[in-house]
Amino acid sequence: MNRIAEIEELKALILEGNKLKKLPESNNVFETSRPLGLAVPITSQMDNWIDTSIQLIYSLLPKIIIDSNFAEVANIYKECVNKNQVITSNRKQNINKVIMILNACLNFFEWYIVFDQEKLNVQQKAEYYFCSLEAIVQYIQREHISSLIDLEDGRTKKTVLLHLYGRIFQLASSIIKLNDLNCCQLLGASLRSLLELYIDMQLIKNDTIENGIEKFLSFSNIYEFHSASNLIRIDKEIQRPISESSKLIKIVQNSEQIEQKASSLWNKKPNKILHWTDLKFEDRCRKANELEFFRHVYYYGNMYIHSCYSPFPKMKDDAHLLCAYVYSLTSEIFKKSTDLLLNEIDITQKKEIIQESEKIYLCFGGFQTWKSSIAASRAITK
């Protein structure tokens, strides 16, 4: 995270703010503005400095950090800056508040550019990645999900992407509730499912699969037919009463139409189509240029899905390490899928949501770790 330019800008604004504090606050007092050589009222300079400083703070930090940690600046922003109103009172008081926050930002970013996640212990790593994931999921739920309701428009790419993203969001929302060490096994299994949905989004977005949208939307009927056929076969074997299989029988009665659909789209029998792409997961990842994700997730996730001897974490450190791994990758996949969707559909505040998500993803976990380190240092000195 390279913030050298922003750090220099923070320092310059702090220096300028300290100078402005010493000047008289009056609309009748002017100072020459360099390098333009214009006489500018001191009060206008104060207003402009406050506006510029707060805009920089909001460009560096997500609102969730500002609202919860820097309420004074959030209030000035909401009351004055964001409404494009000239600040007509309490200028010097506001300058003091903003300088304090600029100093806090400076301290954080100077700490963060040398921060090394690898030096965190395993519990701290789990907390670092978890709080970042939780923040980005909650932000999307609060600011974004309601705008997606009722946007599906028939058998289109938009409909498929919205459906897949909805499932990803629900899964990520469930994952942040799995914050107990005993949830490790389910976390590992959930990560694989999350990746499969994200890869499907990539394939649909890029039109990688021929007739991909129609295949995706038709596959549920193929799968339902295939499953019903197998269940009827099993019911006969276990001599289950036919009346109890009536719903399944109704599904398979539509066999001619289903077989025609399977033949026209996949050139196969329904029972030979195991995924809407008719590709193995590794090949799907390869086509989506996400083979590295496959390398990190698939076999690891399988360990907690299939019945085999798996090294279920027996020690707290092992459990924390697994949690950190899942939360980290989930956060990355969730952000990527959010960006993908927003770049494909047109909704209000699209740019703002992408930028805010990026800021949460990049620095929220670090900020929480920084806060904890400050609190720990203060506790030691008491």
C-alpha cells in the first residue's frame, strides 16, 4: 500500500492549518495568495482549507472508519462540506478538530506503509481478515443490495449475474457469522462453493461458454430431471410406495422436452451433463484465468467436504490460521464479484460503491489493528 504522496499531502495540510489558526478570523482581513498574487480573505482560506482537508480524509479512509472513529469530521462534512455550504462560524474550532484527525491519519498511514501482516500472530491474523470481511459485507448490505432488487429482466446476462451475485452475497453473509473456532470445517467447505459461484460469474460476464446464458438458465431443469430419475430408481429399489414418488414421476414425464433441450444445447443426454458448462472445475477456472484461485482453494476446500481423514484443527493456533485463510480469500472473492457486477450493470452510486469497497478492503483491517496496538501501548504505560 503506497501512500507516500498522501502522507506528504497530510503533512502539508497540517502545517497550513497550524498557520491559519494563528491568523485573525474576519472577512475584512485579506492575505496575498501565492503564487497567484491575489488578495484572498482569511476566512475564505480557512473554509477552503477545511474543505480540502476533509475531502482528503474521505478519499483515504472508508466512511465506516470516519463515522465510527472521527465523528467530529463526519459532522463537519455532513453539515458543511458535502452540502457545499460556506462555513460561517466556528472556523478555528473546526480547524483544530480537522488538524487532530489529519494527525491521526498521518500516524496511521506512516505506521501502515511499514506494517507487515506476517508479523501478526495467528489470532491477530484471523481478527484482521475477519473484521475487514465483515465491514465490506455489511457495507454492501446497507448501501447496495436494495438497489439490486427487481433488476432481473428475463433470460439475460444481467439476470444471471444478479442471481449468482445474490448467492455469493448470502454465502459471504453466512461466513461472517461463522466466527467460532468450531466453525473451521464449514468455513473451508464454504470457500469452495464461493469460488465456484465467482468463476461462473466470470464465465457469464465474458461470454466464455457458447450459449452460456441459456445453458445456465436451463441447467436447473436438467439437474432436476436427472435427480428425479435417480430418486425414482432408488425408490423402486427400496420399495417405497409409488404414491410417495408422485412429484418425482411428474418431473420425469417431461422427458422428451428435457432430452431435446440437453441435445440442442449440450449434444448430450441429460444424465451426462454434470455442470452447466459441461467442464470440470479446474478447466472452468482456467478459462476464467483464475487458476491461481483454484490452486489456493479447491483441494483445500475438498478436504472439508469429502469423507476422508482431514487434519481438523485440534489446536487453537491451527483453527485461527484456517479462519484467517478463509476470511482473507472470501474478502478478495467478494470484492472481485462486487466489482464485476457493478461494472456490468448501471445503478446509482456505482462509482462510489466500488471506491468505498476498495478502501474498506485495503485498509479497514489495518486500521483496526493499529487501533488495537495503540490501546495495548496505553494499557502498558498505565
